Amino acid sequence: MRLLTELDGPEEDRDGVVPQALWLSALVAYARCFGQGRRLGLSADDVRNLPLQGAVMKFHEWIIGERDKLTAPPADPFEAARIGAALSPPELKERRVQGIAIFSASRVLIDVTGVRQLGALASELAKQTAGKAQEQQDSVFADAQQLDIASLYGSPPLRLSVPASPAEE
């Protein structure tokens, strides 16, 4: 929502860093749901099974690819910027270097349509995940109802503990 608000304003009034930071955050948060080795994470099949029209898988793969490109260090440290000489007009008698120009190459492409599509995709995946979680809860509840009630009351209560932060270990 904040990203859409940022993009709604006139381009000349925008702080270019804020939309880029919010977009990268959205890409990273989305892609983390599909991390390898996660037992309960989302998969490409979850995306394929969504009731959405259009090139949903292509968009999903593009989002993951954009996250990969934006979070990986560039192979060439000079890839992120280009520096050129600003020359005097060629028709002048005395040609000279008048300055330099530095061009930052940003690969971040942010537009309202892409933001809305990512939001819609994430929303549908959240609905799908909530449905799966409810099915699992119902199954566990049904199984628990079949257990011996006396042994359940005799079991130690569950204790919740907060995992230690890496700094505390």
C-alpha cells in the first residue's frame, strides 16, 4: 500500500530511493515464501493452482528473477555505474573535455501495474495458504478428539519459548 502511495504522486516530487526500497522489500518478502528446503513453504505448483488469469507463472518467475538480480552482488564492480567524458561541441575550434557524467544503472523497474499484480498474486497465495492451514487444523483437531482424554489431561502443558537471538547465543 505504501508503495502505491509513493507511486501515485508526480514523478518529479518522488524521492527515488523510497519506492526502490519498498519494491525490493516486497520482492524479497514474496520470494522468501518459496525458499528451497522449507518443508511448509510455497511451491511453483501453488502459483499454478491459483484461480488467476493471464501469465501468472511468467510474472511469478520474473519476480523471483528480479529479486535474485537485485540481491546478488554484481559480478563486475563497475557494472553499477558508467562514467563518461562530457565533451565540448564538435564544431568548436578548440575541442576539450568540459566535465564528466556519471550514470547509475538501476535495474529496478517499478510501476503501479507491477505493484498491483504482485499484491494480487500475494493475496491469492495467502488465501490459498489459509485454506490449507485450516484443512490441516481440522485434521489435527479430529485426530486429537480420538485420543484418550485422561492421557491428554495427564500430559505436561505446552510451553512457548522465544528463540534466542543470534547475539544472545
